[in-house]
Amino acid sequence: MDAPTVTSLPENAYLPLPPGEAYRPIVPATEAPPESTFRAVAWGVAFCALFTAASAYSGLKVGQVMEAAIPISILAIGMGRLFKRRSTLLENVIITGIGGNSGAVVAGAAFTLPALYILKLDPHPWQTIFICLAGGALGVLFLIPLRRYFVRETHGQFPYPEATAITEVLVTGEKGGDQARLLLQATGIAAAYDFLVTTFQAWKETIDLRFVPAVEALAQKAKMTLSFDALGFILGLGYVMGLRSSLLLCAGGVLSNLVLVPLIWFVGSHVPEAVYPGAQAIGAMDASQIFRGYVRLIGVGAIATAGIFGILKSLRIVVGSFSIAVRAFRSGGEHGLERTDRDVSVMTILAGVVVSALAVAAFLGDLAGLGAVLAIGLLLVLLFSFFFTSVAANAIATTARNPVSGMTMLTVIVSSVVLLEFGLSGRTGMFFVMAIAGMVCTALSVSGQTVTDLKVGYWLGSTPRAQERMKFLGVLVAAVVVGLTIVLLARTFQFGEAAPGDPRAVLASPQASLMKALVEGFMSRQPVPVLLFAVGAVIAVVMEMLQVPALTFALGMYLPLELNSPALVGGFIAHFLQRRSEAAGGEAGRSMRERGVVVASGLLAGGALGGVFGAALRTVPGFSEGWVRTPFYDVDWISQSVSLAGFTALCAYLWLASVRQARPAARAP
Amino acid sequence: MALEPLPPAGAPAGLPENAFRPLAPGEAYQPVVPAGAAPPEVTVRSVLQGVLWSVVFSAAATYIALKLGQGIESAIPIAILAVGVSTLLARAARGRASSLLENVNVLAVGATSGIVAGGSVFTMPAIYVLGLEGRSGFLQIFLVPLLGAVLGVFLLAPFRRYFTRELHGRLPFPEARATTEILVAGNRGGESALVLTWSAATAAVFDFVGPTMKGFADTFSTAAIGALSGFTERTKAVFSMNTSAAIFGLGYIMGLDYAAIILAGSLVSFLVLVPLLGWLGPHVAGAVPPAAVPLAAMPHDALFAAYVRPIGIGGIFAAGLLSILKMSPVIVRAGRQAVAEVVRLARGGGAAGVEERTDRALPMALVVAGVAATGAAILAYFRLSVLAGEPGATGMALLATGLTLAISFLFAAVSAWAIAMISITPISGMTLTTLIVTAVALSALGLTGERGMLQTLLIGGVVCTALSMSGSLVTQYQIGRWLGATPRTIEIANLLGSVVASAATTAVILLMAKVYGFAPDAAHPTPLPAPQPNAMAAVLRGVMGAGGAPWFLYAVGGVFAVAVELCGVSGLAFALGMYLPMDLNSPLVLGALAAWLLRRSSKDAATSAARHERGTLIASGFIAGGALVGVLAALLKFVEDSIGVAFVPDLTRLPGLGPVLQAWSNWLGLAAFLLLGAWVYWVSRRAAPAPPAA
């Protein structure tokens, strides 16, 4: 069979639709090319297993989970060309969808499961697998009803940076020609640059200008620090996010880092002892310690509150989605809906939730016996997973970042406090809480990945039902692999800090160490920093009052500033390119916009690939960052200036490559 | 800022069809009163009315600006009142109805009030905040806005033709349009004036019985609720709401978007920053400057005053500068056009042919002489009064005068443009810029300390008034152009109005300084907030005064305003909200909510609009009535303090009823206020749209 002629995405792919206009995907609803074929599923599973194992190791060692979906989409394009029949666009979506689960499930697991080992609770392999599996399944199940709202109804309102990059890779790769070369070029440049900078000591990755005496004085005396993570990945991310979202993100970061941190220091530096939840006197802390110790918690409160607003806003459409499904079920099948709007049936979702809930109940009952504790635990798992699903979908759709650690932290704290009330404590209690947190955390990160996947499918014309079914398969594979990998690693290594008398090598697993500290603290009746959360909640309410998207702002408050500031540069480039293309108008303007998205997606993809290479290289025994090291690496002013020059060059490349007109010959249809 | 022709939508009945569109080549605009006709224009009744409204609205505007940092709209209510008086004279007193041009004259004299008050109130109270009142006095505070207003008139006069004739139909002039419509539709004016009057009376009674006679609490506060005292003590988080009809009216006019931004600022101050300080407080043993007592010993409002207010000041300052930055294309354009126009006029391009009545202005020679005379007056005043005895006084006075004239010229053009386009002008931003430029220039010449600060403030006051004056004058020129008034009369009326308004404003400022003060000190523990003067004072103290300014908090506030601007929200409104106490901000939202609900109260757009308009009238009445009673209360207090006898009845002293009122005053205040809001909604809902004109 011939592959259908692939064209570009329609003009209205990234724009809100005027009333009455419908978005027509590349593969129209009336066609049904091969989608969930054996080939697609097999490759998807293989990639999933591979990336899960690698990602688990890298996550435990350096706390960094690989960005899997974009690299897998590139691999899928490459693999597709090896076969006699080239893979269809929709098969590639399935491969990416299954494979993409790896990073999501690992993120959930790596944040929580090692804590069980650090606490010497030694879980059985089937327990680690079950936690990941149950969480992942809940994440997919709860997201499906939200699909119509996040993917269809709000079309054009969310930038979906990661999904944009995947879609551009798939479409451009399939189409070939001039734009494919451009994509490849951008990917190569960003991959090389980001790999070099993040893996080795070529020059500083983060620019903070503290070699300038005035800036250093500001950082010392006022705890006002500006930092800037000069990476191609974040530049591309900011471009795709657009100016408005990146401005909001930055505004949140400015409030946290340049208002709240200095303010807390202003008063706190007069305090002789440590102020809970910090561990040392504020006067002795630097800006980033104050940020992590206090201000981040304010951000967590803001995110959670913004999430509640998000649920309220999407409620109407979610209910509508259910009623469509119920009506379709009554009238026998979903023949009324087009192929590209068909979900897994509502009965399957309900059955899935019931089965998952029973399984979770059985699992928790095995830990703590029957009774109130079991019911409360089950309730917490379901409530938090449901609630965070919307948060994750919104966050991923706007900024491509998921506040996993903050939400897990919130889960640990609330669960500890509630379960303590019901008399659960000690080792069982800690295991119980960490199991809940593990499931919620996995659900959160899987649902974020799923919404990306569904948006890609929406743009290209996949069948949601096929994608959703394959998602469960992906979760199963990833859960088994990550569960076994962690058990395996736990035999040869020790997590967290070296225990006295244990000669095994140490895997740092930074996030899990944090969670372990939290669960220990709160299970021993440590006070909860309610005030910081509440203050964050007020900020979210204020932002809603100002009609500013509260979740984006809250994410900006919570994420480190250095990850937000480069996105702003990308946002500005997108803004000015848009103006330039409007001035140019017509075909020339359209070409500029298309090329801009292609180059930015290439930078995103390249950054992700560079990260994967780096992570892979770190698993080589004897690896050291000093393998590549310039003599000026430690000389801050040179090192940061070079970094700044490199980033400026990337910006210039993004601009020039977009503005440059394609050769007339290549533009022929 | 494109000069696109505006759609001729909604040209009101009574105005020629070409009033709101650019004219075709060769086409002439024929005003409502043609140049050939000369109905009574300047009469005893028009001047008397103008002077009366000028005094009334100057007092009200001064009070509102000192209390809430907001300017109020005076042109529209004065137009309504002028029409109302005319109807009254015609019907009740069986006299002659005022002519259209007489009403324009009333407006020209009266509307100066808001302008002069704005210019003066934004700067002059800073003299008290800085503690310089010993070096100043009534004459100085009176002269500054007067000189500024006169300068504003003379500086804008050469541009009249450009703005009203050459750009005919190309600038929207929102405020001039609304006022003209009221004046033309005089027949309905009688009813409107009646609504305005009784709503002002209602607000006056309401705002007098509550705060002054202590009938109910003037502020509802969660801190006064016994059941919440533990929570308040622990978290320092308090919600409070003033129960003033004037603020309700202001919120109604302001609209929900803007009111929400201001309240958002307050929420951040009182529910985010103050609780954060309260949380750190118990850990701190000693006092943290700028406060003198330990944090743990401070109640929530003391924490606010000591730490959060300076953050708000920093925010106001940064947002003011940002607003100038955002206006920079307009500034450049307006400046360029102003210079070009001056060059053209100097070459004799202005006077062409025989002057019609509707094009007859003060002669150019007189205008030039006027600017020169004002400049000379300013120079003499600086040299002989302010800087007397200073080494190098002549040079400094020359520099100061030059700065005043140059900055006034530039900003007058900008302000006229801004008013014509959007009816808003960034007065506080332009004034702050003036202060900084002046302070830096004078410091470079070695003039610092108290004299330097005073000198800078006086320059700022002149510039501030001049630029607000030009914004108001351009509106009146346009009204006159549409209706056919004589420009010269408008100019003279404005000069007269400036004198009256300067005197009234200065009197109110001095009264308020005496009774309430503008910055906390021993004699005045709870001063009027006066946000802009405090921001100006902070700048001056920083640049010219001795150290000790809470720089750190200012800086944090500046960064905060930038973050808010990044979100696409007005940083100035937000920072104003952060600075003002929450109780003054929360009622704004209630008023705005009433407006929002009325606008959506009916499916029929005309009905909703009529209801909303009725509400607007009531709200305007509330502002004027409430503000006047506020001034009256201050006056009574002043008299009481002077003669040592309390004669205002205190309801809480009543036997029997008194203790009940006292015990329930918090809740009574809330209930009375909510009832007032519901009543406004109910009364406005009954308004019906006007029958379509035949």
C-alpha cells in the first residue's frame, strides 16, 4: 500500500478556531490507514523497555529522567524507512505513544520507590511493579474524560510545546525535502550543543553573571539572583510556548526569586536559629536554599489551588464528555462519532477504575489490614490522582513541564497527616504513605504524557481509542521494567547516602531522598508549614482575579528561575517573528511561521536527544565530566561569556533560519 | 496610535453628521451654534455657577485623591448640573433657560477643579510628608498649582487649531464626546441633575451618620470578630472593608477589571506579605529596621505600615516609570509634532484670513507674552522666595525655570495627545520623571537637603498641574469646536477657574494636613494615605535627603510591579492597591460588581445600558456627596478641636441605644453598606431606556 501523500499541518493547527470552523487533521476521519499494527506495537514495546531501563538508571543516579517521547519519534521515523512498506503516520504515533510511557512511569517511580529502600522497608518486586502499574493505569483512565476539553474544545489555546515538537518531527520527517533538512540541521545543532554543555565541562551551562562585582553584591546582600540556563532545548521550548505563556512563567519566577526570597531573607537574616521547615539559620542560607526551603512551598500551594480552579473550569466539558459517552452507549456503540473523536467506551473506563480501585484496596489491605485506614488510603489515592490529572494536563499543555516533585510532596504531607489521625504510624505507616505517593506520582506524570500523545493524535488524525488502549500496554511494559530495574539496582547499589558499614556504591536518587525525609518527618508529627501553602493559595486566587492563567504563573513560581528565563527569549523571538511574518504577508509570511516552528521543534528534539546521549554516556564506567574540559571552565567570566555567546548564536540561528526564504525549487508542491 | 478615521457610529442627535468623521477636502464643519450667531456666552449666571462647581468639585477631588489616590471625573457631573440648573431656572423660576454656550462656559470654569486638584494633590502634600511645612505656607502651596495651570493654558493654546481643526474626526476624544452629548441632550438633563442631587444627599447622610456620628462602624473588619481573634492573632491575616458610599460610587465608575486589580494588590499585601512577616516574627528577637519594635509585638496594621507600604511605594514608582516607557512612542511623536507646529506658527502660518467667532482665540502675541510672564514669575518666585540666600541662587533659579518650561512643554503635548486618544494620561509617572530629572540636576549643582527637596517639589507641582491642565483644555476646545463656543472665552474661563480651584484645593490640603496629616507621626497616628505624595517624598528623600530610606523594600516593590506588568496587568493599579489599606480597596469591588450586574441585567441592550447609566449617575452623586461630607467632617473636627467643644452628636452616647450600637457596630456597618449597594442596584434597575427620538 502506498503511504498517503503527506502535506503540512493545516494553517489553523495552532490557532483558536472561529465558531463554526472545524479542525481537519492530516489524516481525515474518513480514512483509516494502518494504525495499531503488529509492527507499531512491537517497536513501541521495544523502545519502551529500552528507554525505561536507561531512564531508571539515570534518574536514580543523577535525578534526571530522560525526555523519551521526542527521541522515540525520531527513531520511529528512521525505523520506518527500513521497511519495504514505510510506516504510516499513525503507526508512528502509536510507537511514540507506547514508547513515551517510559519516561513518565520512571519519573513516578524514581521519585518515590527508592525511598522505600532508603527506609530499609525492602519492598517485594511485585510491590514495586504494582505501584507503578496501578498509578499509570489510573493516570490514563482519569485523563480520557478530559481529552475533549484539553485537546478538542480548547484547540489553539494551549501551546503544547512537547506535542508540537513531536508532531513537527513526524510530519516533517515523513514529508522529507527542504523542511526535513532544516529540522535535521536544527536537531543536530541543539543535540551537539546541549550534549557538550550538559555532559562535560566545556563551559558553564548556567549564566548568573556573578563574576560582575555588582551582581555578586546584589546576590550577597539582597539575595537577588538572576540565572539563565543557556540551552537550545529551553530556547525552543520558549519559542513554541509563545510570548504570553513565557512572560507569565517568568513573572512567577521573578516574584519568587526577586521578591519573596529577598523579603524572607530581609527579616530572616535577623533570626539566630533555624526557622522550620528550613534546617539552618536563614542568615546562613544562600538564595537558592531560601528558594528551595520556603518559597517553593508557596509555589506548591499556588499550583494546587490553581489546579482546583482548573478543574472547575473544565468541569462543564468533562460532564458533557461523559453525557456524550453515555448517550452513545445507550444507542449502541459510538457510530455517531467520527473516528477521530472516538474514546474507549465509558463503561470500560468505569470498569477500569473499579478494577484498579479494588486492586489498590487489596494492595493497601495487604500492608495495613482492613479498616478505616484502608478506606482513607484508597480515597486519597483516587482523589489525588483525579485532581492532579487536570493539573498535569494543564501544566504540560502550557509549559511542557510537570510539577511532579511538588505534587508528590503535597501527597506525602497530606497523606501522612491524615493517616496519623487514623492511628497509622511507624514503618507500616511510612510504607503505606510512600505507596500512595508512588501511585499518585506515577498517575500524575503518566497523565501529562498521555495528554501530549492525544494532542499529537488530534493534529495528525489518530483514533483516540487506539491510542488509549496502547497507552495501557505501554504502562504495563514500563512498570514491569522499571520495577525490576529498581530491584536489580537495589541489590548492587545503595540509594541516598552511604550507610555505615555498607560497602556498596551509592546512587544518589535525590528526589527520593527528599521524599524520604518528608515522610519520616511528618510521620513523626512534624508541624506542617500550612502558612506557606495558604499564602501560595492566596496568590493563585489573586491571579485568577486578574484573569491571568494561575497555573502557568504558579509553575513559574515553583520552577527554578534559570529554567524560565531562557524560555522568555524564545517567546520574544516567536513574537517578533510573528510580526515580521505578518508584515511579509502571504506565502512568504506563512513560510516564515512554518520554518520557525520547524526550527524550534528541532531545537527541542535536539536538546532531548543530547540529554539522552548524556545520560547514556554517564552509565559508562569511569565516566567523568572532565573528559572534555576547557582550560577556562573555572574562570567564570570567560566561561559564562562563551556560554552567552553560544546562546546568542543559537538565537541568531533560530531567527535567521526561519526568516530565510526557501529556494523556489524546493517550494514547488 | 494610527490616525484611522473613526466609524461614524452613534453620532448623537443634534450634532451635525460630519462631527465625528474626517472632512472631505473643501468641506467645512458647521458647529451647532454657527459662527454668525452670538447667543449669550459669558453671563453672571454662567460665571457664578462655574465658580460654585469649581469650589465644590475641587474640594471633593482633593479629598478623594488624598484618601484613595484616584482622580475623579468632574466635567460630566458639572455638565449635568449646568443643564439641570438651566431647566430649574426655566421651569421653576420662570426665567430664561441657559444657552448652550453658557453651559459650555460653566464647564470651562468649573472643570478646572479636577485638574488643579490632581496637579496639586499629587505633589504638595509631600511637603508635609517630608516635614518641610515650616519652610512653606499657604501662598506657596497656592501659587504652585496656579502658575502651573496658567502655564498649561498658554502652552496648549498654540496647538488648538491643530488638535481640533486639522485632526477633525481623527481623534476619538472619549470624554469630550460624553460631555457634549449631555449638553446637547439638555431636555433629559433636568431629570439627571435631580438623580445626581438626591444621590449626593443620600451619600452625604450615609457617610455622616456612619463615621462621624458613629452610627455604625466605618470599617468592617474580621479583626473585630471575637470568634476569629485567635486566628487573627496567629496569622495576622485580616480582611477589612470600609463602609463609605463615596468609595462604593468610585468603584462603580471604575469598573470591575480595574477594581479587581486594586483589590488584588491589597490581597497580596494583607493576606500574603503581612502573614509571611507574621510567620517569621516570633523568631526574631530584636527590631528589624525600618520598624523600631520587634515584629512579634506588632499587630497586622503596624506590620503593613512598616514593611509592606514601602513595597507599595516602590511599586508605584516603578510602575509610573514603566508607564512613561510604554508611552515613549507617543512622547516622541507628540514632541516632534509640537516642535513642528511651533515652527510653522512662528513663520506666520497660523493666522489666515478673517477670523470667525468660533476661531477667535487669545492673540498669539499675548500667548507668547503670557508664557514669558509666567516664566518670569516662576523665576522670580524661585530666586527671591525659595532659594533666597543660597550661594549661586540665580544660576539655580534659571536652571529650575528652564527645566520647568521645557518639561511642561513636552509633557503638555503628550498629555493632550493621551487625553484625546484614550482619556487617560499617566500624570503620576510624568510627575515622578520630572522629580527625578530635577532632583538629579539640582543635586549636580550642589543643592540638596531640605531646600533642594522643596525646590524640586515645587517644580514638580508646576509641571504636574500644567500637564493635567493641557489635557483638560484640549477636551474643552473640542467641546467648543463641536458646539460653536468662542475659544477665547474658554481660555479666559480656564484662567479664572484656575485661581478659584487653586484656592479651594489649597484650603482643603491645609485643612487635611492639620486634622489628619499625610504621614504617621505623633500628632496624627492614622493619617490619610495620600499615596502619590508619599511615593514622591520617598524618591526625594532617596535622591536628596539624608540616608535611612528603606531602599531594600522599595527595590522589592519595584521588582514586584515589573512582575505584574509581565503578566499584562496594570502595575500602577496593582501597586496602588498594595499601598492603600485594604479597607479602602475592598468596597471598590462591591461598587464595580453592581455596575457589572446592571450591565448584564437585561437581555435588551438598550435597557441594560439605561440601567447602567442611571447607576453611573447615582455613583457620581455618591462620590461628590461622600467626599464633601468627608471635607465637612474634617472641618467640624477642626472647629471642635479649636474651640474645645464637641458639638457633633455621638450616637454611641445615646442612653439605651448607644451600647447596642457600640456592640454591634462592626456588623451594623457591613449590613448598612450591603443594603446601600442593594438599594443602588434596585433603584437603577427600574430605569427604562429613553423613548427613541422621533
